[in-house]
Amino acid sequence: MSWSAKIEEMEARRALAAELGGEERVERQRQAGKLTVRERIEALVDEGSFREIGSLTAKVTYGQEGEIAEYQPTNFVAGRGRINQRPVLVGGDDFTVRGGHADGSIWEKQSYAERLAVELQIPMVRLLDGSSGGGSVVTYLEEQKTYIPPLPGFDAQVTLLGVAPVVAATLGPVVGLGAARAVMSHFSVMVREISQVFVAGPPLVAYASHEEVTKEELGGVAVHGTNGVVDSLVDSEADAFDQVCRFLGYLPQNVHELPPVVANDDPVDRRDEELLDLIPVNRRQVYEVSRVIEAIFDRDSFFEIGATWGKSMVVGLARIGGRSVGVVANNPKHWGGRSEEHTSELQSH
């Protein structure tokens, strides 16, 4: 007896999983200006560092002789990798398989990834593209049941927020619990033109309200870029990955560690003389708060969060002597730096 046949079958299944939803759907994904889930993970993590978990997870139909007749890989790819040499856990939706619906992802795999991040106490990065949510009408018709409202596995998401950094990148139409995962994160980023976030899509809106809306009108960047649902807007997936990496660079791996100290060539005893004149003595005059931030903190270290909403406050992360700090500043050029809609939420964020 030999294990060769079993190993060959495992390799064959891995090859099938690597095909995602097939050539036609992969090409449709790229024509929409989007990378595939595996391309996204490769672009995000350090080269060669990704180790996939559950690569053989799939829905399989067998023939009479026990051979594989149909093979639909899970549309959730997860595993461990490194970002700037620091361990992270990455989970990404595959829109080429059932549009990223949770019933195609086999929800236990997604929940396992989040529980593993809790156990290992390492950051979780979510690459959202699809529903990632509460199943679909198709599943209900097939199974004659639904796992709503208990939402198994949701407890892991809540627990994870108190253990390690959680980051979400919305990289396509994100619906239902996918939208919940986007907002249940410490930092979220949205890509212009390719990503939208909503509870339910335009077809359901049309059915419920007889109102025809596009995905952009319902949940595009014009909507969420100003209401605080997401923290950052970018122009490309590459920019989104850069934002994810930068954000994590300011944070510790978990609540039990300190943030990394980053070396820089900005002298710790630098005293910027411009500070003497930046803030006017006359309180009725406004000034550029961004210049004050640049003068106080390490050069080029400020990472702004929520720049497109709650503009009377400027919030973000920066470094002093290479050590991470949070920044909260009034912006006198917008409503005189006074509170307005969303400002209190931004400050507490």
C-alpha cells in the first residue's frame, strides 16, 4: 500500500481550486478592473510568505466510480502570511464563485480563520468582494432552511476586535454580513469605481421600494466617503493594500504587545521655529492644522484616518521619535473646528 495515489488526488484538487470559478468568470473579474482573490493576497503579503489554510475545501459531486464529476472550490481563501515581516492572517472573498456569497464559502472556514486569528493573537486582514454574508435565496431553496438569525461564528468577529488589529478592504460590491465585516474593523478602505457597500443590492431595493438605483448610487464612494462608513478612499487596489500595510505598521500585533519602534532620520530634538507663527494669537484667525501636525511629529509619519468626513476634526496616527501615537486635532478651516455631524464619532473612533 502507498500514499502516492492519495497525494496525487490532493494535488489534483489543489489544481482545481486554483482555477477559481473558471476561465470565463476569472476573465469577467479582470474586465471589471479587479484582481482575483489569489492575486490580491499575493500583492498584499510579503513575497512567498502566504501559507493557505483549507485549500481543498470545496463542494464536490462524484460519479458512479467515485471519480470527481463536478468540483466547486470554496469562494473564501484564507491563510497565514507576513506584512513587513510581521505575521498576519488574511481572508479573501472569491467573487468568481457564486458572486462571493457565504453559501459558496462554507461559512465554517471563514469563522475558523477569525477564531485562529484570536488564538494566535495576530492581525486579521479581510479582502471583501461579494456578500460574505447571510446566504442567499438559492441556498434557502436548496436546503429548505437558513442559519439566520443566530449567525454562527459572529461571536468570533466581536472577540477578535478586542484581541488584535482588524482591517477590511472593500474590493467589489460588498453586501449583507460582508458589509458588517467592513464596518466591524479598526480600519476600512474603499476603492473608487469598483467597490460598493450596502445591506442589500439594487434588485432587492427595486423589489421592496419599486425604486431603480445603481450600485454606485446605493453604496458607492459618493455615499460612504462622506458618511463615515469607511475610513479611507483610494483609486486602486494597489493603493488599498498600501493603506492596509501602513495602518498595521503603527499598531502592535495584539493587545499584549507594544507597537514597533520605527527608525527615522528626523532628529528627536528638532524644534520647528515655524510653530511660533503657525497658530495666530488672534483666535478669530484660522490656520493650517496640517502644517502644525507636520511640525510636531516625525516627518512624513502622519497617517490620516477619515479625511473625507467629519472635516472639522483631523484624526490619524503618527510617530514621535519612531514611536506610534494617536492624533486628534481641531481643524479651524472647517466650521471653525467645532463639532458637526459625524465629528464626535470620528473623535471616538
